[in-house]
Amino acid sequence: MSERIDVSIEHKHAPPQDGGRPHPNTCPECGSHYRDDELEANLRVCPHCGHHFPVHARERILQLTDEDSFAEEAAELRSDDPLGFFDLRPYTERLAEAELSTGLGEAMVIGRAAIEELPCELAVMEFGFMGGSMGRIVGEKFVRACEGATERGVPLVSVTASGGARMQEGILSLMQLPKTVCAVEDLRDSGGTLISVMAHPTTAGVLASFASLGDVIVAEPGALLSFTGPRVVQQTTREKLPEDFGLAESNLRHGHVDAIVPRSDLRPTVARLLRLFSNGA
Amino acid sequence: MAREAELRLREQLSKLKSLPLLRGARLSGDLERLQRQLDRIVAEPSDEEIWHAVQLARHEDRPYTLDYVERLFEDWFELHGDRHHGDDAAVVAGLGRFRGATVVLVGNQKGRDVKERTRRNFGMAYPEGYGKAMRAMELADRHGFPLISLVDIPGAYPGVTAEQHGQGGAIARAQSLMARLRTPIVTCVIGEGGSGGAIATALADRVLMQENAIYTVISPEGCAAILWRDAGEARKAAAAFKPDAAHCLELGVIDAVVPEPEPGAHADYDEAARLLGEALGESLEIFEGVSGEDLRRQRRVRFRTIGQVSATR
């Protein structure tokens, strides 16, 4: 019985934890606080105000795909440290820590899946793994997802959440932009389809490469989709930023995305697109 | 990987040494240049040398795209506008004759004095700039003209309108267009190869870098601000991510280093242009007679295989 009691009201305006940062289950919009299972059951959308919390890659895959349909590919791939990069800490240490905290080998999970019984290839990014940054393994995984989609003649669905290129891999991380773009071109040449779902945040190098090349681009409400983030724009230009600077809603108004889809509609929407692109085949 | 780059240069060097001196003086110049590149590669640049390259790449007297155009192209005709809503002066595009044949050029352009710098937005392109570049690329493709791109951009412009006009998508689509072109593309980074703004016009068959140019995923200051939480640590950041030509060659990101006159391109525009022209000409020769299909297939393979990870951790 006790599990069914909604404690969200009691927990409203939960005190800040962890050095002033709000608890991850406290809604940054309205301050409502939830148990983890409550949020999970509601697809990690605030039942009170509709704020979309971040979703980890594994949970996203469960939300989107038919039960037990997902078969992961290239899970064994791990980054190495091509530059021997050391900022305040060595890159290898950051990688190991990210793997430990996310349970993933890199910031992208790829594999074959079915959505409402329609087969597809899936590439889902994990923001929790070094800010979803794209290094060589993320680039490689995306390329393999394109190749998998081409081989099986199924559409590729990407779900992005990324702060951009992975600085610790230097110029090689910038090279992931053309690398993934070339993969999309190969996919297109083979008649393949890319459906790009932009989650919060889809920025910099990922926005400036494959994510923007979807045949159809849909975004989650409130997602930040900007090449340069608001803080840097503000600092550089000293311009007053519009309220909705870089957000999905602004991108829709300016013509950069096709639709904003609330998470509860995402699975049926992607399924509808998969049906349309399969054209009855 | 250093080994590979070194071997490549050694091979070139031995080839040149064994050639009869058909081309006389020019050949001995080549020899010297290769020997110098080899020396540089064998001795990995120090942190000091890397920072020196950053400073030279940004040197206010460094030759810009139009300085090279003036010296290398005949009958230059500049194109303006993206045919949608603007003309971005931070990007130049045009047609000209290079070594007797018509080519299309796109390049980033910084300004020389305060007024021109403002007009050209310090070389930081808006989406309209990539739009103009893309229009020129399509023109090259339609007419089978080779495409030369000169990269010299601190970074895409971080502004509100730039975002509203779709900065990210514009950079993605410019690359996507380059991956489709059936005409040869040669890129040279001639100053700052800054991040997305640079790669937007650098998806080429052959990528060169001038000796003192830099090619970066983020500016040293930006990287320092994020990872060291202090933009003042730019030197440390540059030393860590190694944006200099020798390292880029070693990593397989570029195909060759274009020498500059001592102590840098700013010291002698004519000589810098001559060396650049030679490198561009030699590069275009490589692709003579290669079919459009093969060009773009190989171009995509080039980027597919850069920095591929062989081992797992």
C-alpha cells in the first residue's frame, strides 16, 4: 500500500542538497519533488508542470522500444587517450569515472530495436557520460549505427543529448563532425532514413553535425538546441538574450525543427514516422 | 602514428633525392622544405612552440584569404550573398583562374583595420556566410571546377541572430554538401582553424595546414575556461590539446604541412603565397582524372578512418 501514496506534495520545495544544487528529482521549474519510481512511471516528466527531466540512455531505450526488442551493438568499444590529455585530472580517469557512474562504455548506446513492431536502428546519447560529449567512440558508434541501418534496410532513429565535441580528444573530436556527416550521406545514398530526436541539450558539435541532418527533426519541450550556449553568447556579445534563447520552441519558430513532441507522445510519433517512411513495405 | 607521418615524409624525401634534377632549383627548394618538415616531426613541438604557433596564427599582420587570392588568382571575380537574405563579409567566395584553369574559392576573411574588422566581424561567420560558401560549392560542382577552401576563422559567431538563423544546422549542411560534391576539394588552414566554423568548409579530399596555423576543436581560451575554469590558462590548454600543424599531421588529420617563410607568413606575403600556391597546385594534380564518384567515395573514407580507435581500453 505504502508505495502508492503520492508523497510529491509533502516533498514540494525540497531543500537544496549537495552544495546548493537541487536534488535531481526536484523539478527546477516548479519545485515539486518526486520519488524516483514516480518520475520513472511518468517518463520523467513533472506531473505538476510538465517539465521534462533528463532521461538516461538505458531508460530512454526502454521508453521508446518494444519490450525486449533492443539488441545492443558495439557495446565493447572504449575510448583511449590519443593525446595523453591532462587538465586538472587525466582524461583516462574521467573516462573510468564516467563508466562507473553511468554503467556505460561511452556516451552513446546503439543497437537494433523495434518501435510498435517497426524495426529500426537506434543511437541514443547519454548526457551523464562526460556531458554526452562526442569523441572518437561516439563518432564510431554513430557510423556503425548508420551502417547497421543500411545493411538491414531500416531507418535510424537518433536521440541526442550532448554538450558538443569532447575537448580531451582535441582535433580528433572535431573530426567526428565530418565523420558522422559522411555516414549520414552514405545512409542517404542507400535510400535510408534518419529520424533525429533532439533532447535537452543538443548543442555545439552534435547539433552542427548528424543531429541536424535528420529527414525529420523532432525536439522535446524546453530542450536547449543551440550551437553556442546562452552563457557564452551573453558573455561575448553582451546582448540581452530572449527568454527562450536557443530553446526548442524558439527553434521551431525559426524553422530549425519540424515539431516539438512531449515525451508521452514520442513513442507513437516516432512509430508514425517509421510507418510513413516504410511506405507500407 | 608519429612513425607513419615520419615514414611518409622520408619516402617523399628519398623520392625527391633520387630524381634527376629536371626541375632544377624548385626541386632543391622542395628538398629543403621536406627535410625541415621531417626535422620538425622527429622533434615533437614543445609547449612553447605550440603557443608560438597560436600567436603566429593570430598575428595581426598574417596574410588573409584575399591576400593570397590577389597573388595566386587571375581574373578573380568575387561572389556576394547567400541568395536568401544576406551577404556575410566574414566569408569570401569567388571564381578565378589558378594555374590556367578556373577554380572556385571559398575562404574566411578577417579585417585589417578597425573598420574592416568590424565589417568582417573579426572573421567570425554567420550562417549566411556558410550559405554563401555552399552556393559557391554548388556552382563548382555544376561546372566541374575544383574547389579550394582557405580556413581562417576564430570560430562561428556566438550571437543571438546567428543562433536564430540556424548556426548549427548551417555548419552541418555545409559539411553534408561537401561530402556530396563530385569535384576535387583542397582545403588549407591558413591561420586559425576554429572548431565548427572551420570544419564547415574543410571536408576536403586533401587537407593542408600552413606551418604556423592551428586547428582546434575549441579556442585555447574556451577550453581553459571550461576545463581549468580560468580562461587565463589558455597556454596550458593549447599544450594539452596540441593544435599545431606537426601534431595534426601526426594524428592524420591533415595530409601535409605547407611551409612558410621565416619567421612566419606575415614576414613575406609573396613568398608565403608562392609556397601555398605550390602546395595547392600539387594537391589538385593528385586528383586529375579521378571520377566524381571515386572522389566523393574516397573523401568519405578519408573521414571515416581518421583517428580510428584500434584498441579497447
